Amino acid sequence: MKIDESIQIGNQTFRTRIVMPPIATYRCTQTGGNVTDEMIDYYGKCAANKNVGLIITEHSYITMQGKAKEKQLSIADDSNIEGLSRLTDVIHQNGDKVFAQLNHAGSAAIPNVTNMDIVAPSSIALPVVPPISDNEMPKELSKTEIENIIEAFVQASIRAKKAGYDGVEIHSAHGYLLNQFYSPLTNRRKDEYGGSLENRLRIHTETIRAVRQAVGNDYPISVRFGGCDYMEGGSTIDDCVKACRLFEKEGVDMISLSGGMCRYTRKGHTEPGYFQDMSLAVKKQVSIPVLLTGGVTTRKEAEQLIENHAADLVGVGRALLKNPQWEDM
Ligand SMILES: Cc1cc2nc3c(=O)[nH]c(=O)nc-3n(C[C@H](O)[C@H](O)[C@H](O)COP(=O)(O)O)c2cc1C
């Protein structure tokens, strides 16, 4: 398998196996989180890179309460669809596929950005490294509030489809809300959303099912999964493998592996594919495509990871951010 071999995900075929993973640029309008001309220009340049087959646009907030930062991209309102359509158009014009990343920041939201309560599975400080914010203790979500968040994921998926996105990615990595439910470090709930692994993944399965129903059977759904916290008492590779098997059973089309409470880097590791201990374990147990991101800076490194069966697709983040013409000749 080479990186230039096409790959099918749901009803979509990507021209290569190199993916530009979500990289938040925070270049949206201050009010409304709308797409700007500067973003169109930037994403157009990245999509023109012939190495890339799929672009997953930066994390977009599904409700104001889940907004992580000023000038973050919004998919929380129908008024965002027009700008998002311009974004998907410029990417399609350059021959790439594009997925939307849907996110609720949970306790990583910043109170003076949202002007709302900060919420999380449990009232626990976020142990992410490095810290996303030094906010106050979050309020524990009620079951009704959890249902409302699932509905917000559904509405955001419908908007993504209307805006011309080829698929959606549910964000459960880097210490954001769904990842906070999954990690034993941040979920101490006593109800059906806490305790066992199955319970800590309940919001994931309910979200996947609800989104699937809204977008139809063929429309690709990816989960970005911070499968391992690499911290004492946190989620483990064994948990990650079980979770990915569950996602596959629930009809997810692609799993994008990254870190949990360690976020997207791993202490003491900078080698290409520094989360490959996770992806190698997952790939033995699932048959849906696995995207691995972290530390890749050359085509050759990406090729090697695919040849070694550590991944079906490889993400190249910072190298493309630094140079949209990365390895493009
Ligand atoms: C500035 C910056 C912004 C990022 N924004 C996001 C994001 O919006 N969503 C996400 O899932 N990951 C985000 N990431 C993580 C990247 O997708 C990727 O996993 C990380 O950069 C490691 O890959 P790399 O070594 O190829 O850069 C971001 C990383 C950086 C450096």
C-alpha cells in the first residue's frame, strides 16, 4: 500500500492517504465565528497540495457553551452555512475531499468567551498537558443537558452536509468534552454515563447513532479519538482498542487516533507516528481505516507507517501549517 493509492471511506474516495488533520487557525470573525477570506485563501493553498487527499477543517463549536476560544470556527447556527460552503467549495475546486470537525469543549471552554456556565461530565479540573485554560471548576452536566448536546452534534452534522462537507468528524480527543467523558481522570459520574468503559462511552454511542440517523447510511462519520491519556490513572491502549471496536460496531467509517489528556503531543516522543503503539493495537482489532497523526514531516515517513501497517492514512499537521506546499513538486 502506497500513500498515493486511493482509499474509500463511506461513499467517498480520497485520491491519496495523506490527510491534513484539523489545525485551528482562529481566523474567523469575532462575532458569529464565520469563515473569512483569509481562511479561504489558506485552505485553498493547502488543498492545492497534490499530496493531500482529505482536509479535515479546524474544530468548530456546535453550541456557544462549547466554544473553546475567540475567533473559533462556528457550526452552531444556520447562518454559518454560507461561509462554510465557500470553504468546502475552495477545497473541492482543488480536488480534495473535506470533513468538518465537530466539537464541544466542555470544561476547556473559556467563561469570558461563552458568557455561560462551564460544563463537564464531573466537576473536576482538567488535567490536560499543557493546560488549555485555567478556568473555574465546571458544573456537572444533567441528563437533559447531555441530550441537548447530542442534539447539537446532530444539528451541526446536518449543517455540515448542507455546506457541502463530504463527511463529519466527531471530536473526542485532546481533553475536550467527549474525551472528558471517556477518561477516568475527568469522569467520576455515578449514573449510566460514568464508571465502566461502556458507560464512559455512552455519550459517544448515542451521538454516533443520532448523527448516523440524521446524515444517512453512506455519509462518512469519523471519530477523532484521544484513545490513551499516557497518564497515571488515565485511559489506556487496552481501553482504546475496546472503544474503537465499539465505534466500528456502531457504524463509524474511520478512526483518527491522537492523544487524550496529553493532547496531541506525547512526552518524550517526537518520532514520526509517535502514537503508533495505539494504532498498531487498534489496527489488529478493527477493519475500518485508521488515520494516525503525530510527528510526520516527510512523505517517506508517512509511507513507512503505512507499509508497517501502523496506519491506513497518515496526518500531516504542523508541517503543512508551516508550508502548504509541503513535499509538493
Ligand atoms: C496550532 C494547532 C492547532 C490544532 N488544532 C486542532 C484542532 O482544531 N482539532 C484537532 O483535533 N487537533 C488539532 N491540533 C492537533 C493536530 O491535528 C495534530 O494532531 C498535531 O499537530 C500533531 O500532528 P503533527 O505532528 O503532524 O503536527 C492542532 C495542532 C496545532 C499545532
